[in-house]
Amino acid sequence: MSSEKIELYSSKYYIACATGGFLACAPTHSGVLPLDLVKCRLQVKPGLYKGNLDGIKSIIKTEGLRKVFTGIGPTFIGYGLQGSGKYGFYEVFKKKYSDFFGVSNAYVYMLASASAEFLADIALCPFESMKVKIQTTLPPNPVVGLYSNLYSGLVPLWFRQIPYTCVKFTSFEKIVELIYASFLTKPKEQYSKIQQTGVSFAGGYVAGIFCALVSHPADVMVSLINNESGKGEPMMSAVGRIYKRIGFSGLWNGLGARIVMIGTLTGFQWLIYDSFKVSIGLPTTGH
């Protein structure tokens, strides 16, 4: 980015936010891939591993160290593109809706994040499908069925990601607001940029735990649909067939791994995103 000051809500501002979103999401999702791999396999085949650590150890022992990062290509690209859309469009819609309604509150954050995620998931969906197929084919096969039905999981992905992102952005904004109002003694502007990004990390981590809880059932369904989708099978037919087999309790398979994974990556995403904004002269997110 240029060293000249970026005007808030200008085209350069939104491009910067999209760039920050890519930098925040591509490496963090890739970094927690070992946990994601265990989580996806447990969703598809409950009882395969005793837990997160056992799963990682088992994969290293039976498949080799590199295999804990199975699916890193589509993960890096897909979540990088999704991050650009999620953060970039969120800033666009937050400004538009705030101006339209004349307020900036939780309802605006929720509406803006839902609108942004709807668009971001269109970019993510084919890469998410590739990732799940690669991760859950046992023994791993990087090519089998890779390009079939790449958008078969789009609607379940929306059901997973839109509530997830609404919680992610809305709870983050409110948690950061609460931290400054109730736990710190000075207004945000009186803290250093490093301290502000520390608050961003804390707010992001707590928000990530809420995200995992809200979106986990849909996450299980996305994994199973992408793993089992038959050619030409209607999406709702697949959902009904899978739910009949796994039941309500099956929708919570792999929750422990996902709470650790999502809390960690969400905290680091906000840390990276706001650190990038600070590095180019923009304020951190939140009031």
C-alpha cells in the first residue's frame, strides 16, 4: 500500500480492508489445519480418533508428518478469498447500513456481516468442497472426486458461515466495546496501537468460541455433504438422508476440536487484521 494517508471509507480504504482480510484468514486457517483435519474426519467417521492430540499423532504415525496439512492448497486460497470478501464487504456494508439507518449498533453489525458472508461464501465454496474431499477420503487421495459437485455444499455453507460471521463480527464489536468500557480505565484512543491490537486478539478469541457453538451443526453437515454427495442428488435430500443416519447428537461430533480451532484462529485473525490496518495508518476495528 502507498505511504500516503488512506481516507476512511474511500475505495483505497475498502481495498486495504480486503487485503487485510486475506492476510488474516489465509495463514490462520492454514495454520490450524491439523485440528481441522481431525475435526472433519471425526465428523465423517465418529470414533476414528480418541481426541485432537490422538488424531494428530495417529495421522503422523500412519500417514507421515506432512499429512497433517492435508488440503492446505484449497484451504489457503479458499479462505484467503473468503477473508477478502468477508472483511472488505463488511466494512462496505457497515458504512452503508449505518448511514441508511442513522445508527451503528449490533443490528447493523449483524446485517452487514450477513451480507458480506453471503458474497464471500460464493468464492469459498468450491475450495471448501475440494478441501473436505481431500481430507476425508481414507486413505487420502488428492484427486478422487475432487472437481465433482463443487457447489453442492453452498447452501449448508451459508447456514454455517452466515450465523458464524454474524456472531464473529457482532460479538467482537460488542466485546471490544465492553472491554474498553468495563475492564480498562481509559478511552480506546489513549492506549497504544499495540495495546489496542491486544484487545482485538482477546475480543476475537472470545468471539470465536461463540462462533464455534453457533455454527457447528451446519459445519458437520457441510463436511458430510461434501464427503458423500452423489452426482445429481438434491441438496435437501442429502441433508435429510444424513440427518436420519446421524441424528441430533451427530451434529455435534468434533465440537471440542472446533472450539479450540475457531477460538484460536479468530483471535489471531483479528490481531493480524487490525495490526495490518495500524501498519498502514488506519484505526483498529471497534469503538
